[in-house]
Amino acid sequence: MPLYYQVAVQLQQAIERGDLEPGHKLENEVALADQLGLSRPTMRRAILELVSKGLLVRKAGVGTQVVPGRVRREVELTSLYDDLASSGQRPGTTVLRNEVVEAPVVVAAEMGVEPGTPLLHLERLRLAADKPLAILRNWLPESLLSPSDADLEAHGLYELIRGGGTHLRIARQRIGARGASAWEADHLGEPEGAPLLTMRRTSYDDRGRVVEYGDHVYRAETYSFEVTLVER
């Protein structure tokens, strides 16, 4: 195992154990290399390895820090609310929209309905440990659900869907990235144009009917998707 990778693994284990807490500032590469008896290139490569994994972040004028409160999410058919709750991240929700609207053309195509069809449109700001994490936009068949704002603040959307007797079975999902709009930046506490992860998902029930279409954005600095790949 390369020396830089051994160092990266040890640092990662220290972060995961909590020895290096979120927000902890590391010493500069030269000082760390001297302390560990390593060359500067080896130390730099170890740090870059953890930056690429989203465990460390490097900021001009600040230095290298342990990423505060990063959320890692496996790509499964689960709701963000449930994932945050199960990992002790204290999910919170601010409801921005909860109304019936006419289906936009793009949404109608994803859901297999005619443009203008009445759909329930939800827009929520999701928080983790009281800090903004994502903006979630969802469209659902009007007859599927009629949640109050209080319902949406206290429960995950998939929990409410399942509670109504609908069995979510499968979903088609696309992950990408783009810059934050001024409105998104304001709600997420980021500068306009800051990188955001995007996720678009169309979910189906066990009868093959479209249950919901989601178009979400996440703060890239505090969020990542994890995928397990298996050789065939």
C-alpha cells in the first residue's frame, strides 16, 4: 500500500472516530510532514486523497479543515429525512410551497401526464443539525396525498406516502451538478453560483405507476452520494 495512502487511511479513521472533529483546522503540510517524518509531497498527496473523498476541504486564507457535518448518502430508494434521522443528523424542514399546480411540460413528461394536469407541488428547505442542506422540489398526483405543512415538517415525504398505503418499488435517478441561482444561494447560505449537486428522481409504485417526481439541489460542500459497484 503506498505510503501516502496509509497516511490518508489513518487520518480518515481519526476523522470517523471523532478524534479530528468537524471544523478542526489541520496544520500546514510542511509542519505535518515534519511531525510524521514524511516528505512534503507524500503529505500533500494524503491530504488531497481526503479532499477528493469529501472529508477535508481546503480554503484560501483559511487552510485545510475537516468538513463540518458532511452527509453521505447511499443511492437507495429512501428519503433524505429518514437518512438524516437514522444517522443522528437531526433533520429539520421549512415548507416553502405546498399547493396544487398545473403540471409544467418537463414534469408532465417525466410523470406521463398531459401538461396542465393538476399535481401537488411541494418545495421544502431541508436542514441537518439546524443548518441548510438541500432544497427539495416534488410533484405528486393530486389524489395521492394531501399533507399539511405540519405533516411535512414532522415526517419524511416517503413516510407519508407509505402511510397512505402506497408501496414505493423502484425509481429512475440522475445525479449532476450546477451553480446556485440567487434564490437558492440565499436559502442555502451559499454565494450565488456556488456548486450544487443535483438529483432528479422519478419513483414508481409496485403497479408501475408514477408516484412522484423530484428535482432537488444539495450543498456540494456538505453532501455526497455513495454508490457500490459490483463486477459482473
